[in-house]
Amino acid sequence: CVNVFCAIRPPGHHAGREVRPMKAISNGFCLLNAAASAALYATAPRSEGGLGLKRVCVIDFDVHHGNGTQDILCSTQDSRFLYVSLHAGGAHINGYEDPGESDDGLYRHSLGTSKNEGIYPGRCGDTSPHEGVLNIPLGQKVTAAAIGQALVTQVAPAVDKFSPDLVILSAGFDAHENDPLGMGGLTAEDFGHITEVACQMAFKSCSGRVLSVLEGGY
């Protein structure tokens, strides 16, 4: 078996090194970041009980940016990791900084999605801080056309260049068209296509090794 799906709960991609990573207002129901933990285990030396892999790519298609995963693996550039996130948001709509800023030093980001409110967890997914991170905000609502184009034109070339030994999917399904948040227009078939494309990337670089971890959605 070269790939596996882990139906775990609670989700984890908002859990970082500390509570409320990257100045998010909360941990978004996440306690333990399984995807990041798996990446760290996979790249740990065999002498330390790990798998000894050189490079791991995490592809996150939850409707929210995985601030916790980015915080744990890619707060600074680490040649072992490539973190890719496709999510709702963008500099024109996603998050805002309170000019007064609260006493605890946190940016306050609304959980709502109106034009005057940011999309959780905020601005952290709007840009890519270094070559180890590829954040792709897809606007107010994630569509099949937008995520498909991003996978082909941006994600596939980046993964091919990185040449990972393992691909980990942070598989969030809250961009589904029936999700109550209303930030996605994807169907079950669309999610199947996303996974198929990710598996094709993995076949090119690491003999199809894919670990898929359940994140948001139901």
C-alpha cells in the first residue's frame, strides 16, 4: 500500500507551536496537528526513530489557510518541507488589522465573510513568506475552476521542482457546496479530482506515496 486516508478528529491544521499561531484569534477547533507531526516524524533520522526522508510536501485544500501547519514546519525556510495551501481569501478581502490592536498584541480577525470582515485565520495565508511556502488564496468562494487551474499551473510545477519523498494531504472538505459556511462551491466529485491530481504528482516524485489526513468539513 502506497497511500492511506486517516479519518481523524478533531482537525489539526490550525494548531501550531503555541496557541493561536500566526496571530489568529483562536485555534479553530484544532488541538493536535497530525499533518505537521507526520511530516516531522517522516523527516526525523532513523537513529531518532523517524523514517529518514529528506523532503515532505504538505498540500492543504481546506477552505481555511492552515496557519498552524505553516507555523510548525515553515516559520522559517526549511529545506525538508514544502507547504502548499489552497484556500478562500486574498489581500482584497481576507482579514484586517485593528488600528488600535488589542492589549494581547493579537490581530483581531472576524470569522465572518462579509466584505468588511476577514476570513479566518486572517492575513497569514495571503502571501508566501519564502520558497518553502506556496499560499494560493482563491477569493471569497473556492470554485472548481479556480482550484483546478491553481493545481495545474502553480502547485504541480512547485511540487515537481521540490521532488518530495512523501506527499501529505491536509484534506478539508468545508469548501463543499453544501457546507454551512458557504465559502465553497465544490462537489464530492471535485474533491475526488483534487486527490487524483495530488496522487499523480506523488507518482512522479515518490512512487505515489500519499498520506491524506482529514481536516475541516463533515
